[in-house]
Amino acid sequence: QKEVEQDPGPLSVPEGAIVSLNCTYSNSAFQYFMWYRQYSRKGPELLMYTYSSGNKEDGRFTAQVDKSSKYISLFIRDSQPSDSATYLCASPSTGRRALTFGSGTRLQVQP
Amino acid sequence: DGGITQSPKYLFRKEGQNVTLSCEQNLNHDAMYWYRQDPGQGLRLIYYSQIVNDFQKGDIAEGYSVSREKKESFPLTVTSAQKNPTAFYLCASRTGTGASYEQYFGPGTRLTVT
């Protein structure tokens, strides 16, 4: 079982929709989670990070962690065509100071 | 501007040739990383270095080599022993202080081997 799993999509939504992107993780020791956004043929950029359970909001983006179900989510409100990208969730790897990434979900926001 | 630079952006090589990918950072970060990304897949860790003159293998180190002679630089060599080298290669760095895990990425190098 992969340590971090993510539905690859693609996910296509109309402009203005609320988007929900999700990951599951297997290691209950994970406490720190990150979301990266990657535009086509570019390096990933850090979008949000969150520590332990609960929500963290930043503008149109909300990151949510549910440790009881080992589920992390990223919500995008009022989605825009510029949000079209691949979204990667990540968590610190077990036993080393590196990150384990999900496979990424490709999002397409239609104008 | 602080950041991570990778060069070149596109690289083409013939099978059997070694090739070195450059990664430089001016963020004063201690740790640096190399990842490989294949279409439809996430990032897989090749090598990482927490400090100058020290580095560790990641999950897919076979066929790759690295050096860390300077804090700012972490070049990756893709050797002829790497069976499927065509991929998008990403370099990242992280500050070594505190409990921060956030990594910051360069723009990537797309390597094509024919």
C-alpha cells in the first residue's frame, strides 16, 4: 500500500464551482501535510500546509485533515480557469526528512 | 531574487551516454533533493542531501549519482545504467532549521534519451 494515495482524475468543473481534492494516507504517524500545485511542464509550488487535524484557510483555498479517517482534502471555492493544474498532496516520509507525494490530481476548470 | 535554478530546461541524449543535470539554489537552504516525475505519476525521490558532503539514496537511486561539494549546488548524473532515463527531473531544497518540512522546487529539466 502506498503511503499517500490520490485519485489521478482528471477532474473537470465549470468556472465558479467548488472543487474538492482528496488524499488518503496510511501512516498514522503523519502529522504534517502539504498541498502543491503544478502547472504543466513546471515545477510544483507550495500552495498550503497544515499540521494536525482541522482546517486551514487561505483565500479561496481550504485544507482539511481528518486524522481519524486518515483523509486530507483541499477545497477550492469559486474556481477559476487559472486553477487548472495538477494538485499534489504530500507528507513527511517515514524515517527520513523527505516528502512522500501522492500521484497528483489533474484539475481542469472550464470557462 | 532567491530561488532554485535548473539547467537546461530540455536535454536530449543518446542511449549509453551519461548526462549531468544542474541544480543551484541561493536560498541558503541546507537540504536538497532530486525527484523524478513520469507522466501521470507523482514525484519519486532519487537522492537527497541534508548537508554538504553528505547524501542519501532515495527510493529509486539505481542508475543515478550525485555530489554535494557546495551548499548551493546539487548536481545529478544520470548514468548509462539507468534503464529508463527519459523523465521530468525536479530539484528541491528545504531549510534545515526547526521542524519545517516544506520543500521548494526548481522549474525542472525534461530529459529525453533516444
